[in-house]
Amino acid sequence: MTPGSYTFPINVIEAFLKETPGKIEELKQAISNEKWDLTYEVAHKIKPGVLMLGLPHENSDALLTILKYTKEDRKLDEIKGLYKTFIKNIDSIYKDLEQSLKILKNS
């Protein structure tokens, strides 16, 4: 990244805001249909953005635990609760990211 250039973080935030809501809906459907392989696959696609943007630990830890449990095929009865924790305050997180995006674009 070039000093003074915000191209990379802008691209990351824009991609997250564009792609993640649909992926979260896919994750919700996979979990409610108890399709654990698909749950793992979708959660794995969401993970890089969540970690790169530094979402609150409560949210990111829940997603990482979903990944772990579905990969190991254990504690699957806890996945729905973990999903609720993962999406907790997601609308607020989106709004914060949109504000950050505006600031970066105006810098």
C-alpha cells in the first residue's frame, strides 16, 4: 500500500459490504437446513473479510467456532446459537463500515 493511499482498505470494505450480506443469508439457509458441509463452505468464504476488517471478537469468534465445529462434525447443536452471536449487531457493523468508507474516500 502506498503511503497516503487508501485504495486497498476501500476495496476491502466495499467488497465486504457488497458480498457479505448475501453470504450471511446463504449461511443462515445452510444452518437452518442443517447442511453442515455447505455451512462450513460459506463460513469459510466470509472469514477473510471478518478477520481483515477486525470485527468485534464476539462476532469473529462465533464464526471461527462455526468453522471448527462443522469441520470436525461435532457440537452441531450449538451452531444456530453461534450464528445468532455472529450476526449480532451486524447492521451496526455495516453502518460503521459505511462511515469508515466515506471517511477514507474523502481523505
